Amino acid sequence: MRKKIAFSTFIALLLVFYSCENFMMDSQSSDKVNSIEEESSSRSVSDFFVGLQLSDAGITGNNFGEEVYTYSVGQKRSHWSPWAFDSNKYNPDALRVNLEIASTILKDGIDFRIGFQCSDDKGGSQYGDIFYTQWASEAINNSEWSDWGGDSNLVGFDGIRARIETRIIEEFKCSDVRLLVQLADDKGTSQYGDIGYTNWATQGGGWSAWVSDSNRYDPDTVRVKLEVK
């Protein structure tokens, strides 16, 4: 009888031990998942460059110009990219933008915005006003389009270039970005084309679709949006 009681007590203690061990393992697993989620939600965005490319012959793309790129955000140099043109440097029909992801993470506290400028005469004259996206710190969950931009007469630009401007805001931090672009005619008042999107930075960024105005011929103006999380 005593042996049976002792054996029953042993089994009960063993069950209690395994229950406690499983509870501790579940707790550790839950803590690990929560830690990963917290780390993911607070992670800074990857550094990136902005790329531009123009083409002719409608939205399908032809007569491709060279791809041009800005410095990255993290390099903190507000120099212009080279001018982007189509292959004959005259009245392109379509544009696409690239969110080119760098191999480094952007440091906290660097705020940024992207400026663009259009020109005529193969980038030699009729420079239009510079138009900007919002600062990233202003665009978080509340992004707005830049002004419409074109060459100085807002008719049939030939080239476009970009630059990234930065400033220090110590408490600023973001976890994702993407770019949107749209073209139009008649000084940005009509013939609005489809909107092109890059992927989010966390999805690898990359090129937007080719976009043009609604008739896919010699758009006059461009606008760009920076979306930020």
C-alpha cells in the first residue's frame, strides 16, 4: 500500500514538473515573439537612392534614356543627379522612378525630402522651379503631393533631375517609405495620367511602372509623393 501511495505521489510530482516546464517554455516563446515584434516595429528604414528614367513612344516605353541616381539619404549630400532624358533628349512620353535600396540602415534622426527640377533644350535652358516632396517627418501617415513641376513655360519638358535634402531631427525615426509619381498636361490642370508606385522599402523598393499623361504623349508636368510609415 505504501509503495502504491509513493508511486502515485511520484507520478503527481512528475506531472507538476512537466506542467511548470511547459509553462516556462511557452512564456519564453511568447517573450521572444513579443521582442521580435517590438524590434520590427521600431526598426529604422533602409537607406536608399532615388532613380529616374525617361522614354519615348508612349507608355509601352521605347527610346529609353539612361538611368540616373541621386546620392543616398545617409550620404547627406544635396547634390543633383545627372539630367535624365529619353534617347533623343527631346519631349519624352513616359517616366518611371526607382527607390533603390542601399545595403545599410538609415540612422535615426535624419529627416529627408526629395526635390525635382525639369528643363528644356536638353537640360540647357528653361529651368523650371524646384518642386519638393514633404519632409519625411511631416509625411508620416499624412502624405501629400508635391506641387506640379515642369520646365519654365510648363510645356513639354525635355529633362528631369532629382536630389535628396536632409536635416537633423533627433527624435525622428521611420520604418518604411515609398514613392509615387504622376504626369499631366496643360500645366497640371488636365489629362492626368495613372499614378505609378514603387514598392515599399521593406518590400525591396524598385522601379515604379512607366507613367505618362492620359494621352500618353509629351506630358507637360510632373508631381511626386513621398509616403512614410
